[in-house]
Amino acid sequence: MVAFSKLAAVVALAGSASAHTVFQRLWVNGVTPGQNVGIRVPLYDGPITDVSHNGIICNGAGINPMRQPPPGAIIDVPISSTLTMEWHHGTEGPNPLDSSDPVDPTHKGPIMVYLAKVDDALTPTVTGLKWFKIYEDGLDVATNTWAVDKFVAAKGYVDFKLPSCIPPGNYLLRGELLALHGASGTGGAQFYMSCAQINVIGGGNANPPTVNFPGAYSATDPGILVNIYYPPLSTYVIPGPRPFTCGGTQPTSSPTTLRTSTTSSRTTTTSSRTTTTTSSRTTTTSSSSSRTTTTPNWTGPTTCAQGTCKFSGDYYSQCLP
């Protein structure tokens, strides 16, 4: 027992130096508006460890001005869409040479998704919002497989379904990965999250029960203060409420989405996803029939209907007056 405990501690410490991951793309039915578009990119790619700190809401003190696209980016999401979060170790996207991309494999734990209804997804204030969970994945005790294990195998992609009965309008979507490799002591759990700005098109009139951040988690919750190495876990309770579903039945698995990511200079295929480009307030999305729409002032990768196109990298260009 002692030898196992010491080994577990060494594994946890070895991974802590690279304990970083960032949610940096949102895909809608296999289509993404681009790298960091419509996402409140944190100031750094490290964790939040204090569940009572306001950083637990959308991560860190604010948005990284060097990487955040124009503040008007909101991603249109047709109701019942299959959504996909894409995460990576560094803030610049996938790096096949990085053994810790999308996250160090020792950082085992659950993955969760929350929504908060807002009047305007561009609101600078995230305190006081009411959140409800729509997705979670934790530990398969029979195989000792964590959500993060599947996440690493999927190269940083997490698929889930948008409930069909939630009201239309603007939301913040909060993606969260909880790393438990150091969680045997209070404050050792590491929370990684970012918030995407979305506009839900269509829907119903459901009124899901909500929680607050901070407030939804306690530092001593059994899913937060836990030794995942020894003794072997016979059960694991994911922090927070159970996911809201329209039929009242929790989903047993997430859907699988095909995706192709394309830039102006190269194509990377993970099955069949399409990357599109956005500017101004409205971003590009896809309906369930895979028809792609774009904003009115976007007419090509290097051309603007009005103004001058300023190229700022593979994932982002901007039309300037």
C-alpha cells in the first residue's frame, strides 16, 4: 500500500508541470467558425483551484486581448444541434509534437458542460448568472476509464447534444474539465474551463433548475476531494447537479460528430469537419442539414464586400473600414 501511494504521488507531481488545457473551438453540427472565435479565451491556460473564487465561472481574470477575436463574435446554434468542444494543451491549437496535447494523460477526471441564459452573450459580467448542466461524463468503474481518458484518445474533442426544449436566445456555454490527479488534499483539484458565446435558434419554454458559480461546488465534495489512486474507486460522484434533459432521463453517452478542419494553407482531417470564418457580431454555423451560412459582409478568404481585408493568421481575418 505504501509503495502504491508513493508511486501515485510521483505520478501526480510529474504531471503537474504540464497541467494545462484550454477549450478553444466550438463546433456546431461539424462546422466551426474558427480558432478561439466566440470563446472567452482565458488569460492563461492554467487551472482554477479555489471553488469559491469568481475565476471558477469562466476562468481567470478576463479575456486574453492578444488572442480573442472581435468582441462581437456570437455563434448561432440551431436547437437540438450536436455541439463539440475542442481543447488543446497550448492556446494556439493542436500540436502533434506535444505529448501533453490536449492535456497530460495523468490528469484524469470528469468533463462537464453548463449553460446560462443571458440577455446578451456579449455581456462583460458573468457573476450572478444561473447555470444548468447539460452534459457530464465521469468514471466507468468497470473499465477504470475516465472521461479525460476518452478525451485524450479523441484528440481533445468532446461531443454532446443541445437539449431541444430550452428557450431560444443568447447563452454562455461553460465547458469544464476537472483534473483529479492531485485531489487527495483540499485545493488539489484543478478546474479548467472557458465560456463560449452562443445564440440558440428555435427551442421550447423549459425552465431548468439552476446553480450559481461560485456556489455549485464545495472544496470537500466527494467528487472534488478524492484520492483516485488508492483504494480503487468503486464509485465516483461528478460534482454539481445532474444534467438537465427535456425528457427527464440522463443520456448514457454523447453523440459522435464527423469533422474536417481546413485552413487556407493546409487541411487536417479527423473524419469530416468544416471550418468557416466569421467577423463582426454574428458567426458562421451549420444547420443539421449541413448547409453553411455566412455573415453578409464576408465574401471570401481575402475579400470583403466593404472595406479592406486584414489577414491575421490561418484562423482569422478582419474587414476594416
